[in-house]
Amino acid sequence: MPADVTDQASVRAMFAAVHAEFGRLDLLFNNAGMFSSAVPFEDIALDDWRAVIDVNLTGSFLCAQQAVRMMKAQSPRGGRILNNGSISAQVPRPMSAPYTASKHAITGLTKSIALDGRAFDIACSQIDIGNAATSMTDAFAAGVLQADGSRKAEARMDVEHVVRAVVMIANLPPSVNVPAMTLMATGMPFIGRG
């Protein structure tokens, strides 16, 4: 179902449709995300900042908020929320402040939901994905800006590996949680970036 994750009414309508169709919600995977243009920090346009924060953070908040409402009210209650973070929150790329800030905030959101949802059998996890081969990372194969100012191609992994990790976490009972998982292409410059 198409929905604008930055629009509260659109998100509410999407979750109402899920409730009408299925009567319950067992899993939310907050996966909507976007990058901004790689420009020097002082040149980041406020509209670009807001667009990234709205999709990556506010969208996850709005969807999780509706999921928590459903999961608390359903019988049996509970479920799982899985937020897509990023290794950029721990080790950013140059000129990526909006994306990095949004993904760092996802960690705080994940921990807060996990804590607040615990009493209601709602587990919340985060998966930090590094270089899954999607349209978002197509440019990485040709070369991406590195901390030393060079441009280098970065290894990417088949998105199927991400799918398998998500399914593994989704299949856990709500009484078991994976608070955080990092899944990345082995050859990417995460370990030792900089």
C-alpha cells in the first residue's frame, strides 16, 4: 500500500487499512530512507536537512507510533518493530550530516521503543546495514568519497542477505530481542574507515 511516511494522516490510513485487512500487526520493518547530496556542512540546505530527517527519522517515529498502538490493543498483545539504522551513525562518510544524524537518532528511538514497549510484549530491534546492493548504493560501486578525500569503489552485498537477517529477527518470539545487529559487505571500509 503506498503511503507517505512523513505524513501522519497517510501513515494512520495505512495502519487502519492493515488493521481492517488483517486484524493485527506482528511486525513493522521501518525501512524507508534517503540520502542527501554530499555537500560541505555549511552548504547543507535546510530543506535538504528536513527532507532527510522527515523520511529517515520522523517516518520511523510515525510508523512505530501506530504499530505500538495496534500491538498494545490486539490479543494476544505485542509484536516486533525493526528499525533500519546504518553503520554511518557510528562511522559517518564525509559530507553526510543529515543522513548520519538521522540514523544516529534511530538508535535512540529504537532503545526508547524497546524500553517503553517491554511491558506490552513489544520488542524493538535495529539493524545497521552497510552497503546493500540497492538503487541507493549504485554509486558506491563506481566510487564514493572517502575520509582521505579520495573516491573509491566500495564492496556491496546482495540485498537477499538483509532479507534473511530481517526474517531471522522477525521469527523470534517477542520474549527474545536482538537490540542491534550490524550487517555489512565484508570488503567495505567500515572497520578502519577514516
